[in-house]
Amino acid sequence: MSSVVLIGAQWGDEGKGKLTDFLARQADVVIRYQGGNNAGHTVVVDGRTFKLHLIPSGILYPGTLCVIGNGVVVDPGVLVQELEYLKREGILTDNLRISETAHVIMPYHQRLDEVQEERRGAYKIGTTKRGVGPAYMDKAARTGIRMVDLLDREEFEQKLERNLADKNHLLGVYGSQGFTPREILEPYLKYADQLRPYVTDTSLVINEAIAAGKHVLFEGAQGTLLDVDHGTYPYVTSSHPTAGGACIGAGVGPTKIDKVIGVAKAYTTRVGEGPFPTELLGPDGDHIRERGYEFGTTTGRPRRCGWLDAVILRYAVRVSGLSALALTKLDVLDDLDTVRICTGYRYKGEVLKEFPHGLKALAECTPIYEDLPGWKQDITSARSLEELPPNARRYIERIEELAGVPVAIVAVGPGRYQTVTVTPIF
Ligand code: GDP
Ligand code: IMO
Ligand code: MG
């Protein structure tokens, strides 16, 4: 019996989908607990690629219960589409449960996300424009609409009308078009009927599973540095991708969590705006982008690429209490003569070992690198630590030393089984 939280240790896209799918083989329940369809999680099984935005990456196993927790913001149209997509692919979806207290992304949230990004001009965040930020704003402002409200026609109509008065005014101020209640009501009531069978008290479902001694896996979205409290604010998302988010976003107490695994790429990437100390703007960055196919799963944007940053890993270990790391995409570095790890930052003549919170300071930090020899060998068929070349093992060991936690899993390719288990998670 064990409850494991799996989070992104960097800026998202670390390979959480692949790892969740890999571990879900042993899990009875897999839960998404924050974010929305800003997430794009890729799972590759037997040459088939699945891109998931809202449904947990455990869905490919018919025996695994998949839960969309209360902390997720749900775009019901996107969820219905994702269910249809999976059905077309022959995947059973009757094992899905959706929290009745998850907030609903409304069409005005998505439009506001677009308009507000445009108005930010040079200060734009580079959001995915899926309405995620504005939906969390309404949740905090106590004007949000939850799944349970969507399922109650009268309640929904009332809340929609009240909210539209405000949102249409706001959209008008921004010079954008508002919505009539009818154009939202009709499709949303249809989604309500399609989603109704899945909606339940998911905190109860999860806690009962834990009490029954089941293996439970919490699948984070985004990453540590996109956390609204712990990330590179304001260049963050509006939720808590760090481990604490799992408790709030699933309705589970911290005493029920046994392990926290941080997924980290063997290098660093970032989508959207904001500082990125180890970013490589020249041919080295292009090499990583091409070899790692670093283009956004959700928006298709090219990802910014750079060397591995151990300051970030140590920070992720601290704010999420990581038990271990899962290191992904090590194979992307196969060709390199030298691999570099950032061990600290130089800032105004000083050496920083901890991640600074002032954005201006972070932007002025220059990385201090340690160079290690590359392994110049294809590692994609390695299935044990012993099958990895000595220089690749040396790189992993150095990461463990610098991060202060062991590496429990190494991913050497996108496929489910292109995975080296150093220490079993369940
Ligand atoms: P997530 O958002 O954390 O789930 O990550 P994404 O799915 O957005 O991006 C990770 C990408 O890397 C996907 O295309 C995966 O198929 C791919 N991937 C995951 N692990 C590995 C790996 O070890 N090697 C390689 N080459 N690709 C990987
Ligand atoms: P997964 O789960 C990488 C980034 C956006 C932007 C910022 C805010 O696939 O790792 P938002 O739309 O959330 O308001 O955008 O967060 N972002 C992600 N970057 N992976 C993700 O998800 C992301 N979800 C949001 O690019 O910089
Ligand atoms: Mg992704």
C-alpha cells in the first residue's frame, strides 16, 4: 500500500505523462489534482502516441480508476472531446471519475485569457490561452461555477446569468465581444448530461482507496517553477503544481502521502515567457530542441531549451519534499561530447546556491557550470543501470549528489518500456 505524488521538478513537460503511464501499471487509482487543459501529457505505447490534457495518464489501463480531482479546472467541451478521442482509439473510459467540486472553465474565461494576454503587451506571460488563469481567478473570487452547479440546470442558469453581467461588461471594456446566456447554456447543458455519470465525491473515493490499502498515484501537471506560490512569479500558472497541491486538489490529508517523486528532464526546458538562467539561445539549444522534439504538446510552441540546473532541482526537493527524482530524456544528450550542469549562480560577484525570488535578480544570474564527459552512445535500449554507459551513470550520480536525493527512475526514450527502474516506486 502506498500513495505517491508525482510532480514536475522544472517548468513543466518533464515527461510526467510517460512516467504516470509507466507507474499506473501498478496503481489502482491515478488522480489529476490541479491545472486544466493547459497541460499536455504524452504517452507512447507500442508506437501509438496519446496526448492527454485533462484525463489522467493512467486511463490506458482498463483496471485503473482515473480521477479528475477538485483542484482541476475543467473545460467540459474539451473533456467531452477527450473522452470521444479515447473511445475512438478503443480505450475504455468508464473508469473515470470527476470531482463535483472541480471548477468549470467557461467560454468567457477563455476569451478573457486571450484578451488579457494581448493587453499585457511586452509583459505577457505566454499563457496557453485555455482560460485556466481566469477560471482560478473566479474560484478565488468566489464567483466560480463548479461541476455540481453545472449539473443543476436552475443553479447553473442563475450563476451564468449573474456572471455574464460582469464578464460581458469586462469584455466590453477590453473592446471584446460578450456572450448571450443562450449561446453558453445550450452546449453546456449538453456537456452536463454527457459528464453526469462520471461526477461524484472524489475525495471520498480516493480516501476509501487509501484506507483499503490500494496503490494511489497523484499525477501533477505543470512544474515546480510554474507554481503560483513557489514559481517564477508572475511567469507562472494559477495553481499549485508542487506536492502540497495534491492534498488540496484531491481532498487528501498530508499524513496519507508516502512518497513524492520529482520528474526532471536531463536538461531544462520552458514554454512561455520569464527568466531561464541556463537557456541556450544558440546551436546547442537548437540541437536539444530537435533531438528532444521540444515543441509544446498543447500549443505546438517551440520550447526554450538549456542545460540541467541543479539549483532548480535542489529547490524542487525543498519545496515539495521530494523522496527521489525520475530523470527523463537522458537519451536526448546521447550525441554530446560534453554535458553541463549548473551548480550555482553568479550574482553581483556572489555565488548563489539557492534559487532567488526576485525576478530581476534571477534575470541577472549567470550560471556556474560543471562539465562532464558525454557518453556518445545510443542508450535507448538500456533497461537497467548496468546497461548505461559509465559516463551516463556518472552524470546521474552527479545529479543525485547535487540534488541531494536519489534518482529512482531513468527514462531513455518516449516508449512505455524505455525506462530503467533503479528503485521500485510502489
Ligand atoms: P509532460 O507534460 O510532463 O507529461 O511532458 P510532455 O508529454 O509535454 O513532454 C514530454 C515529451 O517527451 C513527450 O513527447 C514524451 O513522449 C517525450 N518523452 C518522455 N520521456 C522521454 C525520454 O526519456 N526520452 C525521449 N526521447 N522522449 C521522452
Ligand atoms: P504540462 O502539464 C509547460 C505555462 C505556459 C505559461 C504559463 C501560464 O504539460 O507540463 P497558463 O495557460 O497555465 O495560464 O500559462 O505556464 N504552462 C506550461 N508549460 N507545460 C505545461 O503543462 C504548462 N501549462 C502551462 O506556457 O508560461
Ligand atoms: Mg506537457
